[in-house]
Amino acid sequence: MRTALVLLFLLALGAIPGALLPQRDLNEQNVNEFIASHGRVAEIYDKLDLFDVFSSGWFIAIFTLLTISLIGCIIPRTWEHYKAWKTPPVRPPRYLQRMPMHAVGDTERDFDDIATRVRGQFTKWRVREFDAEEDRAGQYSFAAERGYTRELGNLVFHIGLVLILLTAAVGQLLFYEGQVIVVTGSGKYAEGEAPAQQSEFCNTSTSNFDSFRAGNLVDGTKMHPFCMKAHDFAADYLPNGQAEMFTSHVSYAEGDDIYTDESDWKDYTLRVNHPLRLAKNSVFLQGHGFAPTVTIEWPDGEKRTQTMQFRPDDQVNFLSSGVMRFDPPAGMYPDLQKRRENQIALQGLFAPTAEWAGENGALLQSKYPAMTDPALAIDIYRGDAGLDTGSSQSLFSLDESLVQSGVLQKIDRVNMQLGETVTLDDGTRVTFDGANEYANYQVSHNPMKLAVLLSALLTLGGLIVSLAIKRRRVWVRLTPLEGGGTHVEMAGLSRTDRAGWGEEFERMHRELLELPDPDEVEEDRIWVDEND
């Protein structure tokens, strides 16, 4: 047990950096920013796996040793408890007056009558009777014990603790968790009604998620299939801009119902802390943002329209940043290399409720998180935006190496109100059409979630039993008196703490000898005094 306590302390100590430092499996970008800003110290942290605490070798080693140590505690203690349970109560000692609790008294009841009362008093106790030859003092005596369930509760507590560790470990091997951004039909456009968006998501492949992490035993081939369509997103704000509630109306289908008509799908209203619970998954509404829509019209009249989610940099008023990349029409530049050199990229800020500050009112800010007066402030680039390189591109920022090398050149910086159009030097037109709201959904799967809950309840139940029940022993020795009556001697011993045991022992003594309760006698005396 000493070893288990040391390992438990080490486990708690090792979890501290996991709570204080950003973790790579939760947000790799935060880890990279922390390393970039803290230099050598952060590099040392990284070598010590402090950014991957819960998957590090040293943490798993402590976790495994703690589990083994607890099992090593439970097995011998269970055997010892079984033997103690089967062992009958011990004989009363010769001198009962040496026990912590001791009481004597005489009663007019004869020996057989008082013996019957003793047996009735110890109905729920483990009792053993000794005749005069067996008793150390040569009198008839009783030995009673109670509270063996305390040790059972202690064992159940430790078994539950081991089950928590095992089920949590298995859960980490079998879980998966993915986040996906879905652009909804809620929006504001210059033409009035927001255009239809592909707002459907299906949990059929890991590639459908924007970010995905899973346990070592999950390869993404046996995911429980379901599809969900996000109809809208609504946010309720207080006058100061503080969010009060997020709501998203969705429809969904599971299994083979996916292939039925969407009108037959089930409807559900997603709210914060009110997830959609499916057969094997839970869908949470985590956050939201805005996705501006921009149309590029080339000199030959061909158009490309793109709606792209921007990242909220200001979580209060939702000033957001992002990037859009457009490939020109193949008809304008039949040569692939020429077409790559004339890609258009937009990078800048979006404000749902614009406020212009700075010199000449050219600095875009947002003064309210709801979309009432949207605006864009963007830098327009022409050149190789990295669309055809085969390399992954950031969703929210351009590759700075392309800009620094000169293959992507900035040609303009503009501020755009809703519906406004700007014309570039070659006649290309850029139009800010409007914006939609998007919602960020998290799909979580952990088959051991119920097992962890039941293990925790088992642990809590065992702890309550071990704290509430007290193990104690009582001995009663009966001596017949000459001329009738019986001399009763009692002794008690608490095998754990004595909290409340004195009151229980005194009550047993009074009931056996039929003595009045001192508190009732005191109340009667006060009542008489008040009426004199």
C-alpha cells in the first residue's frame, strides 16, 4: 500500500504539466507557438515529453506500475478479509474493566431471561457464546462483533479504482474524436437570401473531419455511420456582446436510414451542453464563426465563387482572419505553368459588424459579434498560391515563403462593404457577396464511457461504506446473584475510530439493563422545575 500511495502521488505530480502546458494531441498549434515564444526552455520541455504528458512513456510506466501495485494490494487483503470473516469472535478477556468501554450493573431479571435479551440485542451481530468452562473468568459470556463490511467497502473502493484505471486505459485505445466545420444556411447577402450551402456531414471516413484524433486501436474503418445536416445556427447575445446561448437545428439519420429521403430524417436542436446522443456517438456544438463569400470575375466573363470559413481571432466581437485561393479559368491560360502564375489569393479580416478606426478610417474592427453590417479588409495577391504544388496549405493563412520568394505578389489592399466590387489592374473584378455562419461540431466516440462511470460509482460506494461503517466488538459476562437477579458486565472495543461508538455502547448498556435515558431524565427534571 505504501508503494501504491507513492505511485499515486507521482501520477498526480506528473499530471500537473499536462494541465498547465498545452498538449500536442489537443492543439498542436498552441504547442508550436509556445515553443517559438519560450525558446530553449520549451525545447527542454519537449524532450521531456511535457507537451505529450498522457501519452509519454514515463507517464504510462507510472500508470502501469500503479495498477499492478493496487492489484498486489487487493489480492492478499481479500484473502485476509475472507479468513477474518470466517473466524468466529474471540473469547472475552479475563478482565473486562481494562477495555476502553466498560459498564456494570445489576438487574432483577433471572439469568435465562437476561441471556435471552442479550441474544435479541445482538441479532445483527456475529455472536458466539461461552459457558463457564470456556470463559476465562469462569462465567457465562457472550462475544459479538460487527462491522466486517467496512473492510469489504475498502476492498470495493480499491477494486473500483483499478477498474477506473483499466477502463480509462482501454477507452484511450478505442476512442476517436473529430471536429468538423459546417457552413449553415444562416447568412447575410447583398442579394438578400443566402445561397444554398453543402451543409451535410457524414461520419463515414476520417477524411470528412477537419481534425481527427483517435486511439491506437482505431484505424477509421469501423466508424458507426451517420449523416447530419445543419440547417442553421443562431447565437443569442446580451447587449454588451456576451454570448448567452448557441443553437443549431439539425436533422440526422443513422445506419441504413442514411439512404432514405432527407424529409424522413429525425430533427434535433443542438445547444451548448445538450449534445445529440446517437447509438455509438455524441455530437457536440462547440463554437461558431463566419464564412465570407467572394466572387472573382475574370476579363473573359468566367466567374468563380467561394465561401470559406475564417478563424475568429477576437472571441468577443469575432473579428476573424482567413484566406481564399482561386484558380483562373483554363480557357484563359491553357498552359498549366501560366495558369499557376496567375492564381489569385485573398488574405485579410472579416468583421460581422464593421467599425472603422485609425487614420482615414481604414482600420477594420468589429464592434458586435452578430452579423449586422459585415465588411472585409483584404490583401489581394496574384501568382502561385500553392494550389497545384501537392503540398498541404493552411486554411487560414498564406505560405509566407511564397510571398517572400516573389512567386506570389501583392497587387492591392482594399476595404469592402457588403455587395461592393473592386476592379484589378487586368480587369478582374472581385465582389464581396456576403457571409454565412458556420458551426463547429465535435463527434466523440468512447465505448468505455459507461464502464468508467460504473467503476467510479463503485469506487464512491465502497468509499462511503468504508467511512460510514465502524468495526467494533462487545463482550457481555453474566453472573447469577444470590437471592435472584443477575450481575451484568459489559466491555466494548472499537477496531477503527471511536467516533460515535461511546454513545452506541451506552445505549446498548441501558437497553439491556432497562435503565432510563439520561437526557429524558434531565428534560423531566427541567419540566418539573418550570412548573413548581
